[in-house]
Amino acid sequence: KDTVCAGNRIRFFNNTTGVANQSRWNFGDGVWRTRGMGTQNRTFNTPGTFTIQLAVFNTNGSGACTDTVSRQIHVLAGPTSSFTVTPDQGCDSLLVNITENSADAAKWLWDYDDGTTDTISNPLTHFYDTTGNFDLTLTVTHANGCTDASTETIEVFSSPIVGFTPKNVCEGILASFTDNTVVPSGQALTTWSWNFGDGGTSTAQNPNYTYIASGTYKVTLTASTANCSSLDSFNVVVEPKPTADFTMSDTIGCSPLGVVFTNNSLVSSNYVWDFGDGDTSHQTSPSHTFTNTTSATVSYDVILYANTAFGCSDTLQKRV
């Protein structure tokens, strides 16, 4: 008798010689099947002994020539490989809990698809420390040598690497925040969640935001793909807004009119004066002479730009 394991496919080769051109097969279940002369495939899922019968015919001519042959096969009971994993998805690394549910197994071989294996019946857990897709396979062996295998797929995704850049973060001024998050290959960001540290939030990718008071605020960005989320935080210093202010020794007079400007600005360190006649100055409190070469009255709009070292600014305009 030939011995096979339940659940395995068996190939039956038709080795008939002579002029037969048709065959009928009985695979031990009492059913005759008409076939050609080629190889037959059959899977036996039930253990037991089966008598396989082959009858061949020559259907040409007036005669009815036949021949038969039989063989016995013994189908051994096979084990059933079965297990569950939780969770089967994670980010960056993953600890998988394993529950082994196999039947009729005498030996176990676990292949974690990460270069490691195990032969205990139930390893309980396995840790995946790299990203990727892993086919965790359990092959079990019956005491009679028959085997069965089952597979569960583990997916470990890469998380985005969050980063952002603030710009023009000044009190009372519209600041911009640019998302610089690095996205894993083949993935895309789906959501953004900003916390500006003063109770304000946004879900835009690159939001604008105005702080009403100076100070240090912890800004947090949480960026998410379809599978993973990451966050990053750092302190953003909101510089106080300067106050531009100045007085003039004269606001009206005859040409040439010399005017002394007194700078009374607050929280500022550098200045730009535009005298409205094409001349400028970077002095803190400059003097300037205005002229009029026409017969009509001429006015000049003087603008002071008061700036901080950080770049915050304020302006004030007065007329001469």
C-alpha cells in the first residue's frame, strides 16, 4: 500500500500501454469517472484505506477491448495548523501575542519571517523590532510524520518624523507655521493637529496663528498617516511687539526747514526713517532738513519703522 497524508494532493499516473484511448477511474468512493488517458489529481481529506481502480478501453472498431488495474492507498490522519495573533498591525515595532490552536500536532516549527524561528508549542509572544510585512508561519507535524501549515501576516508600519518651522512669531502679528514632516515611502499624511500652547489649535497643514501676548509657548504638532501618528514639540518664543513713537521739533515752517526727531519708541533696537522726500536714516533720533523749490505749500509724510532684533516691527507716520 502507498501511504499519504490527509489533505495532500495525490497524482495518479496512467501508465497504460497499447491501443486504449479512454479510461474510467474509481477513487475508492464507488463513483466511476470517465476521463482521458492523462494523469489524474485527487485530494483525500478523510483518513482510511482506499482502493483505486482504473479501467481502460479502446473505443475504436467493433470490439470492446478493456483492461483493469487496482491499487490501495492508506491515507494517514494529518494535523491541523492553527493560531491567532493580536495585534497584527503596529507602528515602528510590535509585540505580537500568539495563541496556538493546532490539533493533533506532535512537533511545531514557527517561522517569524524576520530571520528567527522557534520549535516550542506556543511561544506566547514575538517582538518585531523593524518595519515591514512579515508572514508568520506555523508548520505542525503529526506523530505519523504528516504536516500542515498556516500563516498570518504581520504589518509593522513606519511612523512619520514630525518637524515644523515657525516664522514671524511676534505679539499681535500673524505668524506662520510650516509643516516639515518626513513621510515614509509609499504613505501620505492624512491629518494634522496643532496645539499652540495658549489654548489655540488648528487642523491645517501649514496654519497661521496670532499670539495676543508675548512669552514662551510649547507648540505641538501631531501628524498622522493612515496607519501611524507621531508628534513633536518645542518651545516657541513670542517676542513682544515694539511701539513706534516720536516727536518733531517743528511740524511747519519755511524752506529750508530743519527738524529734529526725538525717538520715543519702546521695545525696539533698530530703526528706519523715511522722510517722504526720498531721504532715509537709520539713526535712532536723526535730524533732517526739508526743502521746497516750488511756490506752493509742500507736505512730507515721515514714517518711522521701529524693529526688534528678532524682527518684530511697528510703524508710525506723521506729517511735516
